[in-house]
Amino acid sequence: MLSYQHAYHAGNFADVHKHLTLYAVIEHLLRKKTAITYVDTHAGRGLYPLNAQETQRLQEYREGIWPLWQAHTGLNDTLLSAWKAVLTSAQSSPASLTHYPGSPWWLSHSLREQDRLTLFELHPGEHEQLSTQGLPPHAKRVFGDGLAGLKAMLPAPSPRLCVLIDPSYERKAEYQEVADTVVYTLEKARHGVVLIWYPLLPVGHHYTLLSNLAESGIRKIWRSELLLRESGEQAHGMFGSGMLVINPPWGLDNRLAAAMAEITPLLGADSRYQSDWWVGE
Ligand code: SAM
């Protein structure tokens, strides 16, 4: 039984971290003409009106996309400005932030004729909403389990593969299931670019994912973390957002570090960014 709905969290700091990283990866992949197969294993509903009842309940976007949007004129970083320009194109009017686009939108936005995108979603209501989104014809929406679906698609039909794995981690077992799926994926597509999002929670369950991947033999696993605050004894709830990028494009670390240097001061005095090779070459 799935209860998580991303609308409650749309546009939060973790979304900014995740979608900016995704955007930077895609932008790099698009430099070559060769076809790309994109897979989004946990797609959500696609586009989130910020005035929706669910989003208004927690208003997490106020600690995420909102301060960045307001800092419209002060952003010097090239990656960040390009990302914001795309974000602006998702709005009903360029002057106001009314919607926050989810991963299906970021992925389909850059889809070229030769590329293919598959969006898996297991929640019937979320899948139904995703089905109403106006996406390009070669963006395929599948109602089903994204991890099993990804495995069934391998080896990928095109030479290049880019996968986003962004579960809700409602079950602790998901950390292990994600690790197993990633190992399988890299066995079938050694050069595939795989992005995995994970929450930083005081309980530290994400170490199951990280340690399994470290022991798997997979090389080139880059880790990027955006922290809103430190995990102290009083900390509760998600204090940071983590991303692993396997086979990251060259220069991704520096591009994101520069963008994050502009973002973190906007997210509060305790916010900070860190990145390193979780497993090197
Ligand atoms: N990737 C989305 C984005 O960036 O906009 C957000 C995804 S949200 C964190 C996780 C989504 O995964 C939820 O919509 C949930 O219903 C869905 N989900 C949970 N388990 C799933 C599974 N096994 N396969 C596919 N989707 C699943």
C-alpha cells in the first residue's frame, strides 16, 4: 500500500538538489547526437501546482525553490541560470512561480527525436495524473514497479542509458532493493549513467544503499549531498538530500559545486553542500 504523494513535498530543497543534478547530467549527455534511453523508475505525477491543497499543507517549497526564484536577478552561475530559465518555461506566466516541475517534466523537456523515455509509477492516482500531462509521444508512461520495469528493459535499446531512481523509501527494504537493481543495471549497461536519490535521516538507513554499492565492485560512484542543517541529537526528519551519480559526466562535480555555492546561502545559515567520490575509478 503506497501512501507517499510527492505533492506534499514538491519544490523542497531536495527537489532542487535532485533536479539540478539531473539537469546538469542531461545537458552534458545532449552534447552528443547518439540516442539516449532515459528511464525514470519513480516518476510521480509530473507537474505540481504550488497552490494545490497538498503542497500548501507543508509549504516545503518555501525552504527550496522559493528563495531561489526570488533571487532571480542575483544568480551568476551559468548552470543555475540555465536551469532557472527552463523552470520559468514551466510557469503559466514567466513573472510568477505557480508550478514546480517533477522529473518527468525535466526529462521530457530535453527529449530529442532519437531519444526515448520510460516513466514508471506504481501509485494508481499518481499514474493517472501523470497520464494527463502533455508529454512528447516518445515519453512512455507505465503503471508498474519501476525497479522490475527497469531490469526488464535491459540491455537498453540505444547505446546510451540514463536512469533516475527516486523512490519514496516508505519501506526500509527499498534501500537494499535499489542497491540490487543498480548492480544488475550496471552489469547489463556498464557505461550507463545512473542517478540515485536518497534522504539523509538521523536513523541513517541510506548507509545500507551506500555500503552495498561500495562492496559491489561498481566503480565511479560520485556522491553529492545538500544539507539544510546538521544531524544533531535533537534533529528529526530529513536534514539533507543525497544523490549518487554512477559514471558521472566529466566536470559535473565542479559545475554543481559552483551552483551550490550560490544556493546554500539562500537556504539558511546552517545549509551546506559536500561532494566526493564514494567509489573512485
Ligand atoms: N521522481 C519524482 C520527481 O522527481 O518529480 C518524484 C518521485 S516520488 C519521490 C516517489 C514516487 O514513486 C511516488 O510517486 C510513489 O508513488 C512512486 N513509487 C513508489 N514505489 C514505486 C515502485 N516500486 N515503482 C514505481 N513507482 C513507485
